[in-house]
Amino acid sequence: MKHRIIFAILMSFTLTLIMSAWITFVNVGAPPNFFSLWMHAWFLAWPAAGIIAFVSGPFIHKLAHRIAEKI
């Protein structure tokens, strides 16, 4: 269980940090307040992504194993 929690935190942190930067840039460009807009988007995205990663993680892990076995 400890591993699942740590994994969900790290994976959701990494993905939301990068994706929120990209989506913020695509939507607004690079205005002077880009960092503020980016951090606001990331702050909203990270908790949701953490919960989704924790809940869906075991299913996705099993699915990945099944797909890998067939390739």
C-alpha cells in the first residue's frame, strides 16, 4: 500500500506539472504572469490526478501486463 501511495503522488506530480505547463502555454502563450497561471492550473490538477492514479493504478498495471504478454 505504501508503494501505491508514493507512486500515485510522484506520477501525478510529474504528469500534472508538465501537462499543466503545456496546456497553459497552448491556451495563453507566455504572458508575464505565465508562472502564476501555470501554478494555479497545476494546483487544481494535482489532487484530482493523484486520486485517479491511486484508484486506477492497479487496473492499469494489470492491463499493461496483459498487453505486454500479447505483444
